[in-house]
Amino acid sequence: MTNFFTTAKYRPHSRKDHRYEIPKLHLKIGDQDFDTYDWSLGGFRIDDYRGRPPVGELVTINCMAYAPDTSADVKATATVTRILLGRNQVAFAFNQLDDKSFDLLEVASMRRLSKLAER
């Protein structure tokens, strides 16, 4: 009997943390600035960029913000998990979050609820 493994759009998401599109996160990876497509406490997606490390490699996040007045210098690391070629995007999973970055992500997720209420 042949076993099949379903991938892509036919496979349900099995992520632990739901990803949010708003508020957008602003991240500084190395010396480059990015805005996220979506994010969660587990990871994020951004535009592809020149000098992108390959899948499995670790990057350092130096700064995070969800609004202009919320910018914080952080010490966080993330691993490149997927390259979405058709969308020209890169997905990352957080490896390590310092207290500042964790707190910022928690507040941003609460801010999301207030933004949704405004709609």
C-alpha cells in the first residue's frame, strides 16, 4: 500500500501560533529594515532580500517595532524556514527572544485587537 503525504494548499496548517497581518512589525535584520507580511510568537514572513541566508541558517534581529513610537533594540534570533519563490518572500521561525522582544510581540498582539475593533 502506498502512503501519500499531502502538501501545499491541501494540507491544513499545523502551526502552534496563529500569524497576524496587523499591526505590521518593523524588523531590523543585520543592517536591513523590513516590514512583515504576517507574524506570531513563533515567526514571521518578509520580502526576500539580497544576501539572504539559505534555509536553516540563523539571523540576528537587532530592532523591532509595531508603531513608530514602539521601537526597541532587541536581541533575538530566527532561522530561515522557507523560501516562497512565487511570492518572493522568506519565512522565519524565532529561535530566541529576549524579554524586550517577547514583551513587544505580546503588546503588539493585544494592539491587534484594538485595531480590529476600529474597523
